[in-house]
Amino acid sequence: MKPIFYCLLLTIIVSCGNEKIVQLPEIQHSDISKIDDVSAAYLFYDETMPDSVELNRKNLISTTNWLVNVDKRLTLGQAIPKIMYIQAKKRDAQMHKNENAKNYFTCNNISIKNLGFIEFTNVYYHENGFNTYLEKNKANQVISIKVNSPDSIIMSFMFDGTTLSHSSNYTKLLEHLKTNLINEGNAIIILELNQKLSFQDYITLKSLLSKINLKNVSIANDEFVFN
């Protein structure tokens, strides 16, 4: 398939004569602006549907890169179960499977007035099990980022049996990370996300964290959504 480019704030599809709109989440920065060989899924915000969310995945082709267009007004509680559903469809496919095909969230990169993409191929979403995951982690330092809202974040820095926690927000998040990281060994960041967080706020967080340029720090592929 041909590469897809957008220069619009909205993604629009027409189905059975009905025009439906996805308001894409906005970002200021993206490392990815072009993807070839794609097919798309849409998560619409629709107050007439159960949980106000409608998934359209009829155009997905298992062997292509998937562009998942999620309306920024949806909460994680509404969007994540649908995202987990389509992830499972691709991961569990037995035939016509392409191991090199990836999954991306489609965003509106307002800095270039075009699309930007955030990859989530290897992200696994969980609704529980955070404490068990934490106990099994072997990194020298573990940083838990618990996000209730952009202005209400609890950061916990765990090292050598000691935990230091303090409040933060999106504006100061990167500064607090760099200030409190230890300089020895490897560190891993684990996300805890309130299910009431909007998809826009989630994408803003992912975009922020993509700016971390520290060689000993990684972000866990496992992300935890709590209520």
C-alpha cells in the first residue's frame, strides 16, 4: 500500500453514507512522520454507543503496519480495552503473519502541521498485577510514574530497598526524572495510568517520555491502567 500522509487535524471516514470523525491527539514532537505499507483502525467517540466508543477495524490487514486512530476525547478506560482487543488479533494470528509489521498511534504533529506516529507494537496493557511486576523487576533503579492527571503525578524512585516519592506534573516531569536518577546501573520507568486519563493526555505523556536521552534508562513495555 502507498504511504499515508495527512495535513488535517481530523481523520474522516465515510461508512454506509455516514460521515464519522476522529479528533486525533496533538503532539509537539515525533520521531516518526512517514510509514509505508499501512492499514488503519478507528476508535470513534460516540455517545450513542456503549461506553461512548466505537471500533472500526474492518480495513485492517494483518501483514501491514497498523495505524490506530484514537479519538483524543476518549478516556483510557474506554480506549484501552479496544486497543488490547486488536493487539490480540494481530499477535494471535496463525496465518498471513508479518513479524516485521508494527503498530502505531496516529497523531497530529502541530509543529510540522502533518501527521506524527507513536509506536506501541511491544506495549502490553494490564488492568492489575503492578505490585507483582514490580517485585520481579531486576533493574538497579525502578521509577514508577503514577499519573492521575497532567497536574497530579506521583513519582517513586526505588533503589537498594529505599523509596523516594514526590509529586510532579507534565511540565516538570523530565526535570524531576533527571534530578532523581542515580548514575550507576540501569533504570527502568514503569507507567501507572488512571483510567479516567484522556487519550490526549496519555499521548502527551508518551511524547514527553520519548524525549528522554539517557543511555541507562528504558521505559517498560508493560503499562498498568488503574481505576
